[in-house]
Amino acid sequence: MTLKITLIIIKLKGSDFLKLSNRIQNMIFSPIRKLNPYAIQAKKEGVHVYHINIGQPDIETPMLFFDAVKDFKQKVLSYCDSQGIDPLIKSNIEYYKSIGIDFSEDELLITNGGSEALLFAFSACLDHGDSILTSNPFYTNYRNIADIVGNKIITFPTKPEDGFRLPSFEILESCVKEDTKALMLSSPGNPTGVVYTKEEIDTLCELCIKHDLFYITDEVYREFIYETDEHSSPLYREDMKDRTVLIDSVSKRYSACGARVGVIASKNKDIINNSLKMSQARLSSPTLEQIGAAALIKTPKEYFDKVREEYKKRRDVLYSGLSSIPGVMCQKPAGAFYAIAKLPVKNAENFCKWLLSDFRLDNKTIMMAPANGFYSDPLTEGLNEVRISYCINCDALKDSMIILKAALENYKD
């Protein structure tokens, strides 16, 4: 009898207690990386895969980063201060001063990439259950990080036919809910490549002031604007400084994605002081990567000019290629290095899988990111769209567009 009771208890534990959390099960896989198993299998079969799914630049990282790491002579690789190492904090202050934004040492924290900066911002500015307003579509990691800390992403609509520009103030205001505590936006934008004008940023600022919202501004693509030299930010407005939180990173600016070095900054010292609690909870960011990142402030202006011109060429190659394919619709992106394209297929995710598993042109294929994962409702929105990254060189992009055109001609929904 005792044995039977024991077995019943074990069974109950297995069925009723060993259940993964709703939080993790409700999170979605990254639309940028979810098809990786198909790409890995294709490569095992000897197929060359052009990765136009991910914003991984192929531009060389400045040697300043590597030289600084090589010069590290300490015998113990120890924890550093939770806020970040002093040279990196000072180099960030110097960088922002060069673009007209003054921060003091107690107004920023070094983070493990921009993603951790987002985690800190959400945790500092919102309570569990609060909502964050952003554009639709939006960078998919906003949703996953919101899920981690118990927040909700709500969106305002944008239209691909007008380049994903902001809707009217009245439409924006109608999207603010009782539990909305922050506006979150990237400019230049991922995944759309939109660059918001000063007037549009001012509209968003007025919305935040009227409804008492924090403005979390993601500016990791600040250097990548192609039609104008002007980058607008809420940080340039005196009446926004206490409610604005900056998210930034060395990943794209210096082509140093693997360093995982970001920053959260705000003129609201309470936000930074309280975010330090989270910095201390995770102990510190990696020491060597911070040492390398601190040296990047010495990168000459010519580096950015050259990189920007290269990405502009790639943007033009991609746009020209997409425009030449029957049935494909795409607006020319003004910044970052992404474009959303509407394809003449019913389901872009199925098409992207087919490209990797079945389609070959001269033993080559392409990997794209299904765009539905960037929308607020992935089951109904963006189903025939893809996000394309133009981080690979011009020749590879031209070849990718040839492959895409041939694939669409051969694909059957």
C-alpha cells in the first residue's frame, strides 16, 4: 500500500508540478534567428547561405578595440565596478558631448549590450502589468524583454506605403491606455529603416508630456542616416530631460556586436541610481570588453563617413534589386540597415523555410527574417512580409536579389 501511494505521489508531481512557466512559454522565438536550424542544415549540405536576416555588420571593427585588449597587463581578471570602468564611462561622456548631449558620471551605466539597458529601463520606469507604447512593427526584443519583467507592449499603427511614418497626434493619443507608463521608439528604426524628423520627435515628446510618460529612446543606429545629417532626439529638449531614458550600444556604431557593451543614460539621476541596484545584482559587465570599448572613442571621423557611405551603397543595391522583382513592394529605408519588403506569397515564413530547405541557385540560397514576428499580432500581421538586412557587401546583395527573384518565380504557395 505504501509503495502504491508513493508511486501516485510521484505521478502527481510529474504532471502537476513539473510545468514550465507561462512567462517562458508565452515568449516567442526570435524571428531573426528562429530559422537557424534550416540554415545550419543547408550549410552541412554544402550550400552557401547569404545571411540577410540579421544585423551583423561585416565592416571591420576598429583595431583600437583589439589593441586595447592586447595591452591588458593585469595578472588577475577581476570584477570591475558595477557601474562600469571609469575610462569607458568617461569615453561615453566625451562621445555624447560631441553630439551636443551633456551627461555627468552619475547619469549613465554600462550594460551588457543594449538589451540589458532595455531591461534596466523597463524595470526602473514601469511596474508589473504596465504597458509600453511603441510603433507597429517594432524591434522584436522589446516584446521579449517586456515579457521577462511583466510588462505589455501596445502599439500605434504605421503604414508601409508611407514609409512607416508616424500617424497623427490624435491616433497616437488614442493608443495610450490607462496603464501606459512609457513610450519606446528607435530612430533610425529597426526593422523598418525609418528616420523620424524633428517634428515627429516633437510630436512624441508632446504626447509624453501630456500623458506623463517616460520616453525610452533607442538610438543605437544614430550614425546610419543616409538622406540627411540631422538626427533628432528627445534629449535635445530641456522639457524632456527628466523623462527621457537613452538606450545605446557599441554594437552597430563600431561594428562590435560581440563585445556586448551598451549604455543606459538619463538626466533623471533617480533612474540611473536605482538601475545601479540591477547592475550590482548582476555584479559587473565584462572587464576586457569594456577596456576595448573605451578605446573606441579615438576612432577617427573618417571611419564613420566611410562606413555610412558603404551602407548607403548597399541600401541602394538592395532597393534597386527589390524594385526590379515583380510583385515585391518596398519603401526605400532612410536609415539603419534594414528594409521590410512585401512578397507575392501567402506566408513569408513558409517561403523562408523553403528557401533554406529546398531552393538552390548555383548551390546558393538566402536566409531572411519573416516580418510577422516584428508585429504586435504575429498571427495576422506581416504574414507576407520579410525583414531584410543589408549588412553584407554589394556583390553578395546583388546575388541575393537574383536568388530571391528566381525563388519567387519557382515557388508555389
